[in-house]
Amino acid sequence: MKARRPFAPQPGKKLILRKSEVAAAAILPGNRSISDAREDVMSNASNALLWAALYFALSFAAIFVVWFADKMRTNFLGK
């Protein structure tokens, strides 16, 4: 049994150009692809990791603020 490549172009069938490919052909010079233009854009996974790290850091900052406020309160009240 011959292995099939499900996303390989099939002979005799015309590929449909997506709007992004048409726009990229008009904007990008030469034979550059749309993936070259999106080189600096963050992926979903890296964006999620960035937000997770941000929430983690903010939670520690909130804990520190509450601890510091409690320490200042006890110092002012002399307990």
C-alpha cells in the first residue's frame, strides 16, 4: 500500500489562493512568502507563556504588598 500525503497538491486540481496570499503578493517584493513577513509575530504558545509569567509575577507582587502593609500596620500600632 502506497503512503498518501493528505495535504500534497493533487495533479489536475487547481489550488485556491487565500486572501492573505494575494495580499502578500501585492505587498511583499520578490518571492517572499507571508511567513517571512510574520517572522516577528509571537505565536499563541509564546503569548500564553508570557501572560502566565505576568500573572505569576503580579501575584507575588500582590502578596508582597499585603505583607508590607501588614508589617507597616503592626509597626504603627506597636503590636
